[in-house]
Amino acid sequence: MSVVVLDDHRMVGQAIAGVLSEVAGLNVTGVCVSVQEVVALINCSPPRLLVVDVELGGECYRDAVDPLLQRRPEAELLFITAMASQFVPPADLQPFTIGVMDKAQAWDQLLAVLMPWKQGLCGGITAAMQGCELQLAAIDRLSPRERRLVRELGCGLLNKEIAARLELSVATVETYRKSVAAKLGVSGAELVRLATLHRTLRWDAGSPAAV
């Protein structure tokens, strides 16, 4: 469930992304401050959800939304605005809109908007679980360092980013990945999928995001 945040104030966008990633367990693939930046990302890898600020200075949010829906028709939108009580999504975007959030609201309100969206995807999560229940359960029996590695993989981080977070060398991270994949009996690519699914399930169950 990839998410991109578009807000012309980078610090605000990064704060939103932090909540989405660290608390909600979503895979934030980009924090953009301009339409040009987000369109370039959409052309490369269109996200499942776009969190977009309605007020973008001299730019129009539709210039980001329309290309996304053209590339990925099942994508959805979460609008953020300082005038939530006055903003109504255009009729053609309402079927794709999961909510409109006031910027003055607390972060728990952001999560409250997202929860119904995540619950609506539970069917897909359940289907994804089929055939890998044993591996998902085995993740909880890994060592603390190995579980932390799985958590970072579930965030979509690269080896060098994981190495920086865990204060390890890239080579050590690669060794850990191979060891965890072997313990779970999966390939490297399958390990990433399992890590993402495991992180999502922990949030859906109300478990803390941190390992």
C-alpha cells in the first residue's frame, strides 16, 4: 500500500509521512513539494494513495491528481487543507476520495481517516496471507535485530538506508537479509513482500509499530 505525500511545505509533508510510516505502517514512497516532483514520481511508480494539500501556492492539485488516476485508476486520494469545512472534492474525484482532513486536526484524526481505508483493503490483505501464514508467524520468533531488519524492509527502505538506521555496514545488512530469508524459507523478493505484509498486519491488529 504505497503512499505519496504532496505538500508545498516540506516540513509539514515530512511530519505527515512520519505518521503514515511509523504509526500507520504504510509504505511512504515519496514526500513531494511540487506538482512537477510528484508527477515524476507517479510516472515512475504510481502510489495506491496520494495525500495531497489542496493549497499548493501557485500550482493546482489537479495537475497531480489527474495523472495519478490516469496511470492507476484504482488509486485513492486523501485531501488535506486549512479550510476543510469549505472544501468539497469535485464530483468526478469523490469516488476516489477517502476523506478531507483539516490541517489543524491532531495526528490521531489523520489516522482515524485512514483506518476505514485500510479496513477496506483487508480482503486483499487476507488473500495475500494465504500460503504464508507460517512464515508470518515465524517472523515474531526471530531475534530482536532480525525483527528490526524485517520492520525496516517493510517500510520499503534500501540496504544502505537500513544500515544507517541500525548503525551497521551495508554488507552486514545483506548478510542479515540472507540469513532471515533462509530461516523463513523464502527468496529475497518474497522477504520484502512478507515484511510489508507483516508490518501492515501489526497495525491492523493494534500492535505497536516499533519492534
